Amino acid sequence: MNSWPDIAIPPIDQKFFFPPLSIFDSATKKLSELPVKDTYRIYVCGITPYDATHLGHAATYLTFDLVNRYLRAMGKSVIFVENVTDIDDPLLERAKRDGVDWEDLAHSQIELFRGDMTALRVIPPDSYIGAVESIPLVISAVESMMKSGVVYDLEGDKYFATESDPAFGSRSHLSREDMLTISAQRGGDPLRPGKQDPLDALVWMAKRPGEPSWSSPFGEGRPGWHIECCAIALEYLHPDPKESFLIDIQGGGNDLIFPHHDIGASQAFALGKKPYSRNYMHAGMIGLHGEKMSKSLGNLLFLSTMILEGIDPMAIKVALINRRYSQDYMWNDDALAQAQDLIGRLRLLLSRPEVPPTDLIIEEIIAHLSNDLDTPAVFAALKRWCDQSETGGIGGSPGELSRALDTLLGISF
Ligand code: ZN
């Protein structure tokens, strides 16, 4: 599937020191330093295209864009893969509700997403892969897991046996009771009779009347959700046999920790025969008026609508990332107004021929980002630099700071 247009990233002067990137690993619940090496493999779970990009989605993809940018600015190779779940229950349900074709709905929402990511200057993934186009990969993954005896049949549906992975559950740290509750809320079917374990996950759903289906050696049907991401990650991230993990970062919103990422890791272990991801990195949810933004509450703010209203996408971006990414956050107009103010001040100052020294602020930005993407410290430092610069000063390079803001934060004027 086509992603969105590529973005030219200005090079950053190698005089700047880049500490190794530390990120909070949700699986170990510790800050963990990524080993310094040549290539990093990142998989981020993409959208299910039944609604336009709301601010919560945008915040998640901006978080992983900061990781991608930091590692690239270090001079490293990053293989970045993202999926789009263009066949799944919520998409079919929405299409049915609205009386539209599910493929038309998916295409229109993917197009909006591409526009939103372009406006936010998110680096496009190296591979942007749809669930439908990955069906052959899912089929071969299911076949492989059937051979190793970790998949069983239930009335034509195929289930992954979670008990096959002793580490199942270790990434989410939930009680069994919570797992059962959350599984039911997030696409699982723990109450279905006949399953070996209520938490076992559907990897292939036999054709249901009136629903789209594809042929496979085990009958007509469609892929399960978790297996889609494993199959895509293992194919397109090209795991290195010399590494102890299949990939470096599995990312997404924190609503994916369970069951999606825990079961996904167990399935990837069954397929790849080694631990799946070195780090599990999760972005917090964005709320509005005291509640989590969600379709059911109807309190979504859509990026495309805000941009059409004339709000500068760079200000939306600053307002979204000027927070610890892993914390849930309440969107508010004050934060947007402050972001607009900062963007305006920077735009004005960086168009001046003379500014105070800029090396130190660039070094500070890099150091704060290396500390689990400490963006509030980045923006506090930038505000201090603006305060200082507005009183005059010479010796800095406005061009170099502009380029650094673009390279590291994707902020362009
Ligand atoms: Zn996923």
C-alpha cells in the first residue's frame, strides 16, 4: 500500500553528541537504553480506517516519529513498518451502519490519514502494509503455527493457544480477571464455548454470511487481528538472525498493551523462535473535557477538520508532543494557544540574520530527547532560548537551529 510522500530530513552537524536513546519499556516497566548499533527495527500498529485521524492517533504516530527521527539523526538505519487494518469487525460494522461499501470507507479514511500525517511532517514508514494485502503472509503464518501445534480448530475457526508461550501475560502485568475483562472489551471472545483457554486468539475466522472472505488451505475466511501485525512485522522488518530479539521496538497506543501486543508477542515467538521485541513502547491516550477521546463518547477532535479550520498543523503538533508521551493527557485550548505562541516566536526569531548562540540549545534538545523523549524539557528550553533571543544577541546560527528543529522534531516553518 502506498504510504504518504517522503520528507527531506536535513542533516545535522556531527559535532553534536547523541547519547544512546533511553525509552520506557512497558514490559519490564523500566527505563531501558537501546544498544548502540547500525540498524533498528520498529513496528507501530496503525489505524483501522473507519474514522478519520483524531488527536489520539496523531499523538501516537508523532511519538514514534520522534524515535525514528532521533535514531536517524544519530546516523543509524531505521526500518520502520506500520500496518493499516483494512479488514476487521469495527470497519465492517461501521460500513454496515452507514450503508457504505467497506472498501470505499477504508480507502477514504486511509486517504485522510495520509493527508494528516503529511501535514504533521511524520516520516512515512518504509513499509505501509494493509491487512488485505498481507493475507498470504497470514495464511503462511497460520500454516506454520498449525505445523508446530500451537493453533487448533474450533468449528472452522483457527485459534492460537496462548498457553504455548510461557511468557504470555508477561508484557501486560494484568491479573487473569483483568485479562478476561479487557479481552472481551477489545475484540476478544473469552466467553465462546469450546476454546482451550478463554484468552486464545482467533488467527483465521471462517467465512461469515454476508462478510468478505478470501480462500485459504483451511477454507474461506479472513485473518484475525493480532496475527496480521506479527506476519507483517516478521516479513517486512527482516529480523537479523544475529540479534537476540526479532525486532527492537513494538509500538502503539497504550490501549494495545493487552491483548494485542501480549498475544502478538506470543505468536511472533511461535513463528520466529526467539523473543519478539526488545522494547514495548506505548503512547498515552488523549482525552477531552475530562474523558478519554472515543468514538462511543462522540468527543473526537479530528485533525483534518482542525487543519481545514485554519489551525497551523505545527501548533497542533507542538501541543500534542509537549507532554510525556507515555502519560494520558487531556487536550485543552490553552496548550494549543501556548503552542501557537511558541511557533510564532520561533518563526520570527529564526528569520533574523543574528541570534544568540544556538549550539547549546541544540545540545539540550538532543539530551532531553535521549531521556525517554522528554519533550516538555525540550520546549521549556526552547522558550528560554526565545526569551533570551528577544532581548538581542549574536553568535548563533538561525539556519542551523531551524534545521535541527526539523530534523529532530519535524517542526518546519
Ligand atoms: Zn498491531
